[in-house]
Amino acid sequence: MESIVIRDVKEADAERLCEIYRYYVEETAISFEYEAPSKEEFAGRITEIKKHFPYICAEVDGKIVGYAYASKFHPREAYKHCAEMSIYIDKDARKSGLGRKLYEELEKRLKSMGIINLYACIAYPVDPTVYDEHLDTNSPDFHKHMGYVLNGEFHKCGYKFGKWYNMIWMEKFIAPHK
């Protein structure tokens, strides 16, 4: 049986996380970046995010197969109870339940920090009924399954692989607003 461990990301994990992310940059429209960051740039991103928010990964039998983190939703003080969520699973480990485990752990940690509103910014096909080799609806479907609701859509705002993509925002409350 596989051993699954959810743990804090270390800067030394940057190379493996960068490998996972590279697929999403180079082969999909899930990330609107055109070039994958270097290991050094990725390590810098980890360091910056960890100053304020949790950054975690899932290991299966000692190998990192996914990661998730929260980041500032907006710099203004009134947004301090909000966070933006990000998750990436190794392309060969998707739909294995690891995403749920990562998000549940991340939500638990964020709730203890006083975070109430979670937001996810997700690339979305202009016409989800038409097959697109670079983007499907797995991410919004996952977020809906995790309790997120659609609350906004920007049309044809991302251009990648010679075509336009929409971007949606999904939202979830993890604690009452008092």
C-alpha cells in the first residue's frame, strides 16, 4: 500500500515542484505563463509565499506528486481574511484523491490563521463543449466538488497556443463571517 505524507514544502523541493509545474506551463493552458520558471526562481517564489501562507506538498512513497499553497488575494488590509488557492498535481497522479487531501490540509491551516474566504483563479475554455487539447474543465470541476462556487468570469483574457481562453473565479467560505 502507498504511503502518503502531507508536509510543508522546503526550498530544497523547488526542483521537483518545478518539474510538476513545467508540464502545466508547456503543455496546457492551465497556467497562463509561457515559460516555466527556473529552479532558482521557483525557490524564490516558495520563500516569498511561505513568509505569510502555508505551502504544502504530498509525497507518495517518498516522492513529491503534488503541491498546494495559498497566497494573498489582494494587498489591501481589508482583504486580510481572504486567500487565493493554487494546486498542481503530477500529470500522472491526477484524479487520485491527492488534490482533496492537499486542499483539506491547506483549508485547516488557513482557518486557524483567520482566513475565511478562499478564491481560485482558473483558466477556462471559451466553449467547454468543444475539445481542446490544452484545457479541459477538470480544475473547475474539482473546485466545485470541494465546495467552491463560480462567482465571476473574464472572457478571452488569456492568449496561449494561438487561441483565447477565459478565466473564472471560484469562491468558498471556510468559516462564518462574524
